[in-house]
Amino acid sequence: MLDSLTEKLARVVKTMRGQARLTEANTQDMLREVRLALLEADVALPVVRAFIARVREQALGEEVAGSLTPGQALVGVVHRELARLLGSDLEPRERELNLATQPPAVILLAGLQGAGKTTSAAKLAKWLTDARRKKVLTVSADVYRPAAIEQLQAVTAQAGAEFFPSSGAQKPADIAAAALDHARRQFFDVLIVDTAGRLAIDEAMMTEVAALHAQLAPIETLFVVDAMLGQDAVNTARAFAERLPLTGVVLTKLDGDARGGAALSVRQVTGKPIKFAGVAEKIGGLEPFDPERMAGRVLGMGDIVALVEDVQKSVDMQAAEKLAKRMQSGERFDLNDFREQVGQMRKMGGMASLLDKLPAQLTQAAGQVDTAQADKQVRRMVGIIDAMTPQERSKPELLKASRKRRIATGAGVPVQEVNRLLNQFEQMQGLMKQMKKGGMARMVRSLGALTGKGMPGGFRPR
């Protein structure tokens, strides 16, 4: 997100060199670039003005350490103020989801149609189930949008939570009352209520969601907003904040917008913390929002912590350690192992998610990488391996011309694609040979060391 801001800052940093102090003169050009980049990113004009004024105030006269250029020093100021704009000045407990109430804790989701409320309800249910070990129930009070109830039922099943059935013939108030009663009797920890949205703000919509709020008295009322709305997100946020006692914001589709200005505007307009961000379409693609880390990603510093967390959540560390031991004992790395490694990358969100979390200087070539095409190629590789017999996967040397033609036909690809996969496999096989002396085990251990703890579930590689 905010790719234009990242690029402009990187360009200006290179031009500001050799001065010992940040002054009006040497910061003016950079602040102009930051202002333009923020406006191009669809950040609201009042927010841009206040942000630039504060950066100028904080930057002027700041000493430049010997190891830094003036541009780098100014980026430090911009990073601090960007993080503050996103909510770093709030207490950590204010940014976290509040469940400190007599169960069930009711979470009400509100927002326009198409903002991603239904999928966010399921993603939040999964996060609560996995990260907080909560027993979660979801219910849809959207009796207007066709298949809204069925959609929530389907995605809730994917999340591993439970769903309370409702129908379009019922009134939203009756649905909410029945769901709350069921949640109490069945001892659920959390009840997530998905409300109806509209294509635009109207009085009927606001009255209905306000009535549901009064009825349920939720401990969390989260405003779900699509980051791709741009300036419209600000107007929508203001309207909801005026009618509902919001407790936080969920920003969706941050992965789908290079501008992403809503992230920098909504928190300022509502005065409420951004509590979660939707960073991928997959059901696990919802992250607690961290202002410091998001500011780092905006400024091209990457988010290595998030990358390590992705590895810990998605990669089977015990399987990795088992593979390392097999390699050390002299066993060959075969196509079954190769498929497993490809699958692990897919679990982490694919190429786009990986590049988004790496620092800009490590992904300068990413501009030439078609991530959608790369992810498509990964899926194709899995399809080719799946078209092989178990014997062929364990003994790749069997794959001669006739077998390759059969596999290509089965996978629906040209024979050249099969040859390309085998070449990539041989490169990986060569890498694994080099790691026989414990390289993989050290890599696994280092992942735990990066976060100062062992692997999930208390597993610690030896």
C-alpha cells in the first residue's frame, strides 16, 4: 500500500546529503513530495495539512547523527509522526480488542455494503478462535442482501467457528435477540453480529444499526471500511461515528490498493483506533493493527516481524525439522518434499504477501515481478506434481519423455512446463545438499530467535 509515498521518500532521501541539521530549506522539497504523495494516496486534505505541519515542527532544528544523512533523519521524523497518526500515541490496551465483560462479549460490525463486513466477521472469528482460544458464534442480521446469511454461514465454517441460523423473513432485532440468548445458554465467549449495509448511507440503515446497538449493548462496535474507497471512506467514517458509539475500525482490502489513504484518514476522522487490517483474501488474512509496523511498511522499511509471524503460523516447524534430519541422514530430497515447500509458501499468502513485508531495498526488482503470474505459476507447479504417480514423485529420475508427456496432459500444461518444474526442483535439490550439515536446523532455530521465543506450541528445535 501507499507505493507512491514509499517511492517518493526513497528518491528524496538520496538527494539530501551532507548537512548537519534539518532546516526549512533542506526539508522543504521533501515535505512537498510527502504532501503530494499523501494527496495522491487519497488521504483527506485536512489530515495532510495537520500531518505536514507537525512533521515540519518536529523536524526543524533536529540534529543529524553522524551515521545518518539529512534525508534519513527526516524519514525518522516522518515515521514517528506517521505512526502517531495511525494510533501509536494510544495506550496498547486501547488498540486491542476489548473482551472484558460477562460472556458472551458482543461485537457489532457496521459499514457500507461491499466493505467486507461478512468476510471480516469470519476472519475475526478465526483470529479469536486461534489467537485467543475463544468459543465464537456468528450471526447475520442482514435480511436484505441476497445470500448474505448463506455467505456468513459458509465463511464461518471455514473459520472453524459456529454459526447461528437466521432467515430473510425475520426482523433483525428478533435475530439478534435469539442469537444472544443462544450464546448465553451455550456458554459462548464471543458473539459476532454482522449487520446489513447499503450502497450509500441512508437514514433507514443508520436507524436500524443504531437500534441493534441499543438492544445488544456490544462491548465492541467496529466500523468496517474498504481502504480502496479513498475520500469516500472519510465521509462514510464521519457519518457512522456521528450515529454510533464506535470503539474501533477494521480496514479491509489493504492488500488491494497501492494508495491506501483511508488508513491514514479514518483514524483521524473517527478518533477511534484501527484495531484490525485485512491484508489478504484468505480466511486467516486479518491482522491486529500495529501503527509502528504499518508506518514502517508505508515508508518501505518492510515488516520483518509480520513475516516471521507468518512463518510461525503457516510453516510446520516440526515437519521442517524432520526434513532437516532426513537430509542429514543421507536421504534424498524428492518431489514430495518439493511440493511441501511450495505449499508452505502458498500458506503464507503467496508472492505478493511476501514482497509486501520485505524492506524496499530488498525488493527493488519487485516492480518487474508480476506477483499474480508468479502465484499462478506456483499453483501450476502443484498441479504438475499432483499429476505424477507416487513412484515418480519419490524417484524423479524415472521421468523420461513419455512420462513427461502423460503428466503434461494430466495437468493440462505443455511439456515445457514439466521440464521447467524439474529444472527448478533440481536447483532446490542442490540447495538441500548444501544444507546437509545442519543449515536448515540453524534456520529453523533462528526463526524462533528473531522473536525471542520458541516455535508455536512450545516446540523448540535442538
